[in-house]
Amino acid sequence: MSNEKNVAAQEEAVDTLQNESPEADVEVVDAEDVTIEEASEVVDESEQKIAELQAKLDETENKMLRAQADFDNFRRRSRLDQEAAQKYRAQSLVTEIIPALDNFERALQIEADNDQTKSLLQGVNMVYNQLVQALQSEGVEAIKAVGEQFDPHLHQAVMQVEDENFDSNTVIEELQKGYTLKDRVIRPSMVKVNQ
């Protein structure tokens, strides 16, 4: 009798579902007709779909994390580039002015034999000092050379001599002054080095 009630209730439920949405394709399966194997297949398919979706989610999450890391690296590189550009903004100007300093130094080595020449050299010296001060305010410094140990990052050896008065690998003479801008070498010193 209870079987008849269950069957009648199932038929009534099917009729109700079909009447509410006739376009829906509803398959009614008797609980007795469903086997454990079929239920197992449905569960396996569901687990497979869940695993596929989880893999897609993981892949998307990894792509997002990589994109975020790339963006963070880009921002950091941009910030460092901006800082370097600001720090060394005067480099091209300094590079152009250094040869003029060399010429001023050569001019100042002239021996003055009359008052007019002395007056001219005094004016040249004043202009030279102003240029040196302006460059120092931007972070330009002359590289120390004479008496220092030879450093290939700061000095360019153009001659080697043997002199017993100096230690080995010591700069004896500076042939052309070198300059740094903050911590960057603009031009190395051309030097004579003891062997």
C-alpha cells in the first residue's frame, strides 16, 4: 500500500513539474531503477568537473599573481629610473663643461710678465672658480690621483714608469683631471703609474 502511495506521489510530482514548465526536459528516475554504479558515475563526473574548474581557477589565480608581480616590478623600475634621471640630470651638461675647465686650467698655467696679463689671468681664475663651485653644487668632484693607489674604475693609466720614490701601483702624475658626478665616474683621470 505504501508503494502505491509513493508511485502516486511521484506521478503527481512529475505531472506538476511538466505542467509548470512544459519545455523543461525532466527525467524521472525511479529510486529502484538507479543503481549504485550509475550514481557512482554521476559523482565521478561531478568530481571531474570540479577538478577541472579548480584547475582553471588555480591557473587564473597564478596568471593574476604573475601580472601583479610584473606590474610591481615595472613600478619599481620606473621609480628607480626616475630617481636616477633626477640624480644624474646634470650629466650631459657636466660632460660638455669639463673640456672648458681643462682649457681654463691650461690658461691659468701661463706665466704673467706684465700687469695686463696678470689682470687677465685674475679674471680667468675668477670665472674658473665660479664654474668649479657651480659644478660642485651639482655633485661634481675631481678625482684624487697623485699619490693614490691605481684604481681602474677611477684612473686610466696611459704611462708606466719605474720610480723608487713611490710604491708599486701608485699614481705618480696626473696628465688629465678626472671627475665624478655623485657616485658615477664622468671621466677617469689620465695618469702615469709606477710599476
